[in-house]
Amino acid sequence: MRVPAFVSNGTMVTRTKAFLSILLGAALVSGHAPGGAIRGKLECRGAHDCRDAVIYLTNVPGGFAPRGDSPSIDQFKMEFIPHVLPILLGTTVRILNSDPVMHNVYTPSNAGDHFNLGTWAKGQAKTYTFKQLGEVRLLCNVHPAMEAWILVLPNPHFARTGPDGVYTLRDVQPGDYELRVWHEKVKFAPIQVHVPAMGEVVVNPASQ
Ligand SMILES: [Cu+2]
């Protein structure tokens, strides 16, 4: 069986499975899809599991405005929750302290303009609007073990994984894209993806 060029996988075995999945997916959604979908499962060699990876697309044409609501990061039981937050460029993030101790929030990252939002008490929150693409490492200067990541992305086509590494990017217009995967511990090579007019593409990225 000829393997279509728009399926990218690590091995021939998964390529064949992926092709069958494409046929099935095309049959399920044909006729009423607003766009295609990209879905799959990560393989995170070298990491404990695949949680908190971010799958996203680059070179998506068009302008994208953030939604009105502000996603939140909570500081709870001495952790930032969630540990990884992907956002669209221009999004305002609310950072809340839910602990009975003071927490600080600062970043050494360029994409966060090296901000230091200060230190605040339980029940209080501060906001920051992210205006540069890239990864922002969040830290607390009171508790060195606290760490989180915000990924500032150019379009809303992104997903964050749970431990199983399964993801879906929905409502992607037909076209050619570069799919990238960010993970705190392991690296992935970019993958070229073609999204057809109908149906879905299965892409199972494996870490390097
Ligand atoms: Cu803290």
C-alpha cells in the first residue's frame, strides 16, 4: 500500500496504522467538517510520560485575536497549576495565590520581558498580557522548587497533552503546515503536515 506523503511517523508499522486511521476518519466526518483535524499520540522517549507537552502549528495564515476570557494559573500547595499553559499571543493570564503563604512570580525569559510581578498573599491575583512569542519560564523567588511554563503561540491551533500523549487539533483549514511539539524534558523535530479538505490526518511524533 502506498503511504501518503502527509502522514509522518517514526516507523513503517505506525505509517500503515495511521493510513487506515485516515481512511476511517475521512469516512466519519465527510460532508460536514468546517476544516480538517490533526490527531495522534506522542512518543516521549526519555521522559517519565507525555504529560504537559504542547502540540502546535506554525505558518497558519491569517490574524488571530485572543478570546475575552483570561486563563488562570493557580499557586496551590506550593505548585503552579497547570504546570504548562499554551496561550495565543496577546492573551492576558491571571495568576492567583491560593496558599496561606506569600508567593512571588517572575520570569528570566525574554518572551516575558523578564517581568517580576511582585509577591502577594492568599486570595489575591495579578495579570500579565503576553506580547512576545516564545516560552516563558515562571518562577517564585520565595520557593525555588516552584516552576511553570507558558508557551506564547502565534495561532489558536494548539493542544496540551495528558500522560497518554494523545492530542487533537480541530478545525484546521486545508493546507500545508509545520507541526511542532514542545516538551520540558525532551525534544521533537518539526513535522510537515498536509491537511486535506475533509477528514483527518494522523501524526504520531516521537521524541529525538
Ligand atoms: Cu512561592
